[in-house]
Amino acid sequence: MQLINIGFGNMVSAARLIALVSPESAPVKRIIQEARDKGTLIDATCGRRTRTVLIMDSDHVVLSAVAPETVGSRFENEEGENADAEK
């Protein structure tokens, strides 16, 4: 199982990740509020400002204080390392 560091020692499964989005738009804010109401919101910001919203295939929404570009590059780095290990 491939895990991606989303900051402060928190990790998510790369295989379960659907999207990385910025939290500024109204639709994303609505997704966050709906997840909070349903109990499927996971806040991994450690009290800091939310910079990335991770949408998971299990209908969970994860909040991270790390920039989307950083999380995305970590995901790409993990993909590249696994491809090299398989050769």
C-alpha cells in the first residue's frame, strides 16, 4: 500500500485518493460542510489553515495544511519510486 504524507505525520492511501482541490471555491466549501454534517470529515490540519482538500473514494473528505502542489508532487514522487522498484 502506497501512502502519501499530507503533513504533520499524517498519511493517506494513494490508491483511495480521487482528487486534490483548493478549499476556496463555494462548491468545495459545501462539500466540506456536508462531510462535517455526515461525520466523514477528517481534519489533519493540526489547527492551521486548510490549504488542500483531499477527496477519497470512501466518501471521506480530508483537510490538510500542506499546499496542493506539494501533496501532488509527493504523490508523483511516490508513483515514480514504485515504478523504478518494479523494474
